[in-house]
Amino acid sequence: MNSFLSKIIIIILALGLIISLGVGTEFANFGMSRDIVAKVGKENITKDEFNFFKNKELLNLPNEIKSNPDYLKILDLQIINMISKRKALSIAGKSMGLYVSDKEIRDKILNSNVILNYGEIKSSKEYKEVIKKSFGIDSIIFESILFEEAIVEKLTNFIDGSVVVSEEDIVTSFKLIETKINYIKINFNSDTLNPIRFTKDEIERYKANVKDESFSNNISVELFYIKPSDLVKDGEVSDADIVSYYENYGKDKDYDKEIFKKEISEKIGEARIISSYEDILLLSNSMKFEDIAKNLNKSEEILNYVLPDTKLPNYINEQIIASDNEINILLYKNKIWVSKKTKIDKVFESYVLNLMKKDFIKKAEDSFFDEAFNIFDERPDDFYDILNSDKRASIQFLYDERLDNSPELMQNYDFLTLTSEKNFLINKIFKGKNYDYLVFLEKIRVPDINLIELDRDKIKKDLIMEKRSVLREKLLSDLVKDVTVKLNPKYFSN
């Protein structure tokens, strides 16, 4: 495996351990002996337990990988991640009152392939020798692993057993799957408005209106942010890196060089976010905001905001407003936000111009949509041809779409009440989170409800699996979020 890529993935896996458990990983000794590789809450991951699972993995690997130290480091963290999840869920299961009896553990042992193949075991000493010889671990550790696995199994079965699928769920799912629609999605192309210019009188009148809205009570800032991809230089990801990434992590996907390159760059950038944040903090002690932006090649990406601004995350608004610092460096949502408080007059005109442009575009968009409705009302047969020749219209065709793949339509219209095939325009603007658009609904094909019996069992099975998956992910994540994982630095360096 490529050495550069391996080192990056090692960092990512270490961070992934934190993310997957929702906990903090601490790199300190904590008095751990060499017999302990890590601690999960109050539970130990012993060296013998760790080696047991590692050796199982090594048995299935080719020699060239076994001899690669970079890969072995990755494997070590993968093993820790796997054991940590099991122990954390076992802790959660026990706290919920789940219990595994000695008889259940004994039955698991007696029914294991190793014991069945060995034959009759006449003493506890012989049993311990068989376990040691077969697995290389003490029988106490072996039974502890079986106990934790049994607790997790009971926890999972408990969650799965709480999932119920009603007849209404089945019918609704059938309609969503089998209802097919043809439609045209129509957006307004604002690029046709460029360049947008205003007279001095228009700007001054708008300024007066903005000031009447207590503009002077707000805080103005100049701001830019650093995203993970900004921290990766062009050419840093080689073809060899891409091939290695595909061989180890992407074989379940179609090989796409650009997609894999983007994924690797994103992961490299994510791994560098923390150290870059610390570097920028140091820069802010000795450099002006403008010089920091120049140093990070962000001079052309500085934006002006008047806080609070709905386009910024609430956390960013709150932290900057509450801070007494002129320059604020914040780490949030995997981005580094760099801002400088400025005098309100300095950004006032820029802010006003941005507002004016938005209002201008919105009015042009509304006018375009109104015209589209009028065209359909007056000349429905020519509707498509007229719109297709209008440069302001950005048109996307969607044919034979499953209704459940079109959530933006579902949330605006009750398709499930339709009983016949129709051709019509839905006379409203669908408002998504970041866009407005029209939909020309060309055709709806509603399924025959009597055919549901052909798919009932499959639909029910799929719904149960889907609900279980969602519930498992949510509940299991919540159950382990407060468990702390501590790595022994004798085995894992920071």
C-alpha cells in the first residue's frame, strides 16, 4: 500500500473511532500496563483479546500485506474500533438490565465448532487447554467475549423486536413504489440577468430603508472559511494512491478515478483540519485579518455579513456576536471560520448591494413564474415549446420516476389520493430548502391496488429491514455516546 495514503488513512481511522462511538479518545498513559491495549469505559481491552482478533484477520490476508507495517497500523485501529463498539454496546445492554446466564454461555461453548470437533472434554483443566490451544487466549477472556457478544445479540434482538409494520404502512409503500410520474422541473436561470446594475439614486433609497430597520444595532463582519478540500494541494493525490484506496475501500463501487480522488482529498483535508485550525490561531496572534486571508489564498473569497445572518450557522452567529475579539477563529462542522468585526459603514454599501441584487433576482424569478402560469392557462398546448425557447428557463426532464424518489413533490401534493391518469400543471411554486422551482406534471400512472398481493411479503420484509436499520443506528449510537475510549500510548502513538 502507498505509504502516504496509509498514513492519512491511519489518522482517519483514529478519528473515525471517535466519531463512530460519539466519544473522546485520550492519548495518555492512565497507568495502563502493557497487558492492556485500551480501555472502553471501565472495561479493559487486553493484549491477549486484541491479538486474538488480530490473528483471526491476519489468517485471511496475503503475505505481502502482512509484511506491510503501514497496513498493520491500520489493521490495529480497525481491531480496536471493532472491540470498542462491542464492549460499549455490552456496557449499555447490561445497564438496561439485559442478562446472560451461565447456562447460555455454556451452551454457546459446547456448541462451538472447536468443542464439537474436539470431542468429549473430561475436566475443566482439559477445557482450558483446548481453548488456549485453539484460540491462544485464556478461557476467562474467551468466555468474556462470548458474554459480550451474547449481550449485544440480545440488545439487537430487543431493538429488532420492537419494529412493527402495519397494513397502512404496506399499502402506502406499495403506492409510493408503483406510482410513476413524468414531469418537467423548471428553474429560473438568474445568469440571464447579468450584469445587474443600479443607479446611485436607487442605492441611496434602499440604504435609507435598510437603516430604518435598525441596521445600526447589528454587527458587521468580513468572513471566509477553510473547508477540507482547501487543505489538499493539486497533484498531492497520485494515481497509485487512488488505486490503493480502491483496492482497500472501494471495491463495492464502480471504479471512478475522479470520484475516488475527491474522496481521498476530502479525507486528507478532514484529517488536517485540527492542525490547520491551530496554525491559524497562531497566525492571528501576529497577523492582520487581510494578511491571514492572503496567506491562505482566500483574499478573493472574503464575504461581508451583517450578523445575525440566516445564511450562517447559528453557532457562528452566536459565537462572533458574543465575542469581544476583533478577529475570531472558529472550528465548526468540519470547517475553519475566520472573521473580523468591522465598522458598520465599511460593509454597509456592499451589504446593501447584495440585498438589492437578491431582491432584483427574486422579483425577476416571480415574474418569470407568473408568466409561465399565464402561458399554461392561455396556451396549454404550446406551453412546453414556449418555455423551451425561453433562455430564462432551466429545464430538467424526469420520466418514469418512482414517487418515493421524488420527496420534493410528495411534500407539496397528495399524489396518493389520485385515482386516474391526468395531465396538468400544479399551480404553485414548490419551495425547497435552497431553491424555488415550478413543476409541470405531465403524467401520473397510478397502480392497481389489487396487485398489492403479489408484492405484500416483499414489501413487508423490506419495510421491517429498513425500520430496523434506522432504529438500530439511532438507538445503538445513543447508547454508546457517553462511553470514553482510552488508547494505551505504549501501543498507539498520537
